[in-house]
Amino acid sequence: MELQKLNVKVFIDRSDGITLTDFIDIFHGWIQATDGDYYDVVDYSHMKAGPGIVLIANDANVSIDETENRRGLLFSQKGGLRGSNQEKLRGVFRSALENCRKLEEEPALLGKLRFAANEAVVSVNDRSISSNSQESFDEMKGDIEVFAKQLFGSVDITFERNSDPRQRLHVRLKAAVPLNVDQALENLQRR
């Protein structure tokens, strides 16, 4: 399976007093600080367990997502990805983690927000590439396992597929030990 249209969600470990709508102004600031990289913010805060606050760009969206009643940063790659599946996974995870770090360093959130990089969900956002089936999971699992060893190191890792066929193929990766964003990014630098 050639992976494309990958989504990565990294969960928030701590968000002291931060409301979902606080991210609207932050994302508008990101738009103003770039030269057209981002161009819109969509507010879904009225939806329970929904897509949250979405920052729109041409190649990828960044959102504070509340799907499954768990808040996290969701990085949704829209454009075509090049390279091996390992390179694609590294690139999309790196982008997700860099956005997590950028949010952790936001002056308005400094010391209030922390992501837990030891747990993430990776999804294939294209049903023409893969269905949410055991066969598709088996086809993708080898690439995910190799990548997860690089991301998490030599700790115990669990892989869990959402088996609801109505959902997109997504796999939850969880390492047995805590990992912060900087450690995860450092692990991705090593090959």
C-alpha cells in the first residue's frame, strides 16, 4: 500500500484553563504571521466530540480536534506525499509534532499546554487507498511498526485498529513510557 493523505493526531496531556475557542485567536495570529501559508480558521466548537478549531492551508490542515472526546492536535496532510512509506510517516509526524511544539511555545499558552507524544493516531484519509479492514491494516502494519520503533525507541508499543468499517483506517500507537514533543522530534532526527 502506498500511503497518502495521512492524518496524525497527538493528544494533549495537559491544558490548564485553556478553552477550545482560545485557539481561534492563536490560529488567526498564525495566518497573519505567514505569507499565505494558512488562509482560514473554521470554528466547530459548537459540536460535541467534533473537529474543534481548524486552521486551513493548501497542503495540510491543523486543528485542535475533539473526536472521541479527547482533545489533541490533528495534522491532516492533503497534498501528495513523496518517498517511501517510512519517509511519508516521518514527514507527517514531524509536521504534527512541530505544530505541537509551536503551540506549546505560544506566549498565551506557555506553561499551560503540553502534548503527550507517547500516544498518537495515524489515519489514511482516502478510502480509495485503503478500507478499514484487517487486510488493509496488515498491509500497513509493517511500515507502522518500523516507524514506531524509531519514534518511540525500544519500549513496548501497542497498535490498535478501530474495527468499525464505517470509519477510515486508523491505527492508535501507544508507547509504554511518557515521551514529550522535543524527545519525539529528536528521535525522528535519528535514522
